[in-house]
Amino acid sequence: MEKLYVLMHGKGRFNGDQEGLFDYLRNTDKQIKYTHGLEFRGPATHKVPVTAEKAIEYFIRYWGDVTEFDDYIHVNTFSDCDFD
């Protein structure tokens, strides 16, 4: 597991370079899975397969992080309600 991009902390391999991240997502052979919300809260949208373009759209709309696993890439976004 490797964190590729963490928007809320500005860390990660792409270190604030969203276009670099987006290019990586568009060109990966790995499946992209999307979650909106904190996993321990049981979000309704949890590890749903999405296209790179949908993942990028969600990532732009919300804030979150992207983690690369051996067999897939996980895009996890959050809303302000997740931290209330």
C-alpha cells in the first residue's frame, strides 16, 4: 500500500501535483475503486469501481486521498460532515 496523494495534508508522491495524479489515474491498468466517507462509519459508497474520469471528478469536487494497493487504486473523498 502506498499513499499517492493526500489532498488534506498536501503530501504524497504527487505532492500537490494534481495533474500528475490525474495522468497517473488515466493511464493505470489497475482498477480504480471509490469511497465517499470514513470507512469506519460504513459509507453507502464504499469501494465502488469507477472510471478514471469519474474518480477525477469526485476528487476535484471533494477533498481526500488516493492510495495504491497491489491490485487496485483507492480514491477516498470526504465531506465536512465526516469530521463533525
